[in-house]
Amino acid sequence: MTLQNKNLKKLAVITGTTKKLTTHVARHTYATLAKRANIPIAVISEALGHKEIKTTYKYLDSFDCSTLDNLSDFMSTIPVREVRNGAKLSLDK
């Protein structure tokens, strides 16, 4: 497991989410949020390091946006500075 995925797993525990958070999910989330913010597909494609723009279209089409909507709804219920269950956020470096 990569260091980034270990830290995402810790964040999932702290926030109480049952979703498996990984760097792959983070990339899809970035791409979906960028698309929703009307960032041009060419810019998203370059940020993701895709050689072909058609790869970015497939990437965006394959992601279930309801997962992102559910996470967004959940995150809006957590006060900005509160850490769930009194856990301290300690990420590995």
C-alpha cells in the first residue's frame, strides 16, 4: 500500500466514511469536480497526464457521480474544524 493510500485510509477512519478512499478515487474525484467546475477537458486531461483526450472522456464517464454526491452531502454535515470522534489527524510522511 502506498503512503498516500495509507493516509487516505486514515482520513476515512477519522471522517467515519465507509467508502474505500484511494489515490485512484482521488484522481476520479478531482476530474469530476473539475468537469463540474467547467474546466476544459483538455486542461483536466493534461493535469491527469493522459496522452489522449479520449482517455479523459472514458475516465470521466466511468466514475459513478452518486458516490461523489454522497460524499459531498456527508462532508457538509461535519463542522470545518471538528475532527470526528476526537481523533487526531496524524498523517505519515
